[in-house]
Amino acid sequence: MWSTQSSQNAASCLGLRCLRSGHSVSWGLTATGIAVPDWERALLFDLELLGILIGLLSPFVFGVVLPLTE
């Protein structure tokens, strides 16, 4: 069974990967000038926001909420 610390680290890494991949692809598309539909840019922006949200909420969820439910 996973410990709370390893779960928090995994969630934080997931958030960082979402943020980094969304930003990298968006920056790469802008730098190369490739034309993509607006819904793809919106999807990449949502991926960045999801990464920030996961990164900010994972310490609270795994550090406060889960220990209270045990």
C-alpha cells in the first residue's frame, strides 16, 4: 500500500507534468507557427490550469483531508 507521502509526490508530479506538457506544446506551436484550431489551444490551456490546480491541491488533500479520514 502506498504511503501518504508517496501519493502526494505522485500527484504533485502529475500536476507538474500536465503544466509542463501543456505549456511546452503551446509554446512549440507558437514558435513554429503551426496553425491549429482554437479548440486545441483551449485544450492545452485547460491542461496547464489543471496542472496548476493539481499541484496546489495535492498537499492539502494528502496532508490534511486524508489523515482526517483515517
